[in-house]
Amino acid sequence: MTSAGEGGTPTALDLLFGPDTDAVEILADGILSSGSQSLAGALAQLPEPTRKAAAQEAATAAAALLKVDLVSVLVRGWRQRRDIVSAARRTLAAPGSTELVSMSSHEITLDQRPSVSVLVDGRRVATLQLGLSIVFDLNGVLLGISGGRLTGVHSGRCDITATLAVQGTDLLVRRAHLELPGVISLRRGIRLLPAGEYPAGAGQAESPDDDPARQLAPEWEDSIQVGVRASRPPGTDFDDDDEEEENHRRGQAN
């Protein structure tokens, strides 16, 4: 798998598209050729320049949503494991102590389904439904924990399968292999417990790298909106309701 840019960690976007591919163009093509009749029908009613602009804007928003830090997903999954949480609490209660936690084969999954609303002249004309599924199949993982933080990844292999769906139809499926000690940068360690369990100031992240689980894109929790202005060649209009809304908006502006 190709890594992210210098100093970064790999994201779902890196895995799905790679470094030499125009992700926005591929997504825009996928949007315009979507098998969903509702989406295709909604965009087909637009003039061609507007249709292309709407697909491009929606694709740009979708690409931004795919910048999900893969390490963040792993850490969030580990934070839910009882053996890791217990070791974090014990080492936090005994300053200077370190525990090694060996984990058998296990799986961590992420399944997110956000939407992107396409607005033309302020009116929603289509909704793009996305689906991102990431499955981590982990083996031979040995973690070092000290002071309530993940301080070492001594071994571990991870096979990842990422699937991107548009309007319920799989657009891309990619697989990759990671050797975890070479991927996860620990620096000051990664907090494994809620910040409130640490002494004042000790549980706060000093930088984004200190707590990568906070880097999960918040936009995945909600739908987002993108807007374009309609390009209307002579003789091409939306329906009467759109025309009335447009006139009303102009009247307010005046």
C-alpha cells in the first residue's frame, strides 16, 4: 500500500485511489453514471454544464469525507477492547510501569453511510448516498502500554479491505497489507482512556498526532451540502415552481 504524504498516516482515500489517480474525477464519473434512477433522473433534468458542475462539487465533497485516518480507526477499535483498557488503567495507577498486551487474531470494522445534498440555486435537486466500509483483519499484535497510553507497537500484521459505494452500488473495492510497527507513529503515546481519567492536563492531546482517534472526519456523522449556480442555455428552464422560487429570491435581493 502506498503511504500518505510525508509525515502523514494512510487514509481511506489513499487506499481506495492511490497517489497517481484523480479521485475527484473518478467519483464524478461514478456519480454521473450511477445506477440509481432517482439520482440519474434528478441530474438529467439539469443543463449539461450545471450537471457536470454539480457532479464535480459532490465528488469534491465526497473525496474530503474519505480522508479517514486508518490508524484512527484502529485506535478507536482498540479502545473498546477490555484487555487494553484494563492495562491502560493499571499502568496509569502505577506510574513508570509498562505492560505488554498480546492479542490473538481479531477484526476491527468501520461502516459509515453519509450523504451529500446537491443544491442548484439554493434548491436541493439530488442527494448522493455514500457508503464506506473498512475491515481490518489483524494478526500477531503486541502492544506496549504505559501511563494509560499506547507507547509501542512491537509486532502486528493487518490486512485491510475498503469498499466505497455510491447510491448503494459498490464503486471501488481495494485491499492492502500493513506491517503495523512501520505505520503507527507514537511519539508521546496515544491516549487509551477518556481524558477525564488522567491527571489534569495529562490526558489532553498536545497535537493531532498525539491522539489520532480524534482525526475521524466529523462530517461522517451528518449529511453535508454543496451548491452550484444553474447554467441555463436559451430555452432551458426548471419547472414553474423553480421559476417562482427564483423570482421570489430576486425580489428579496432587490
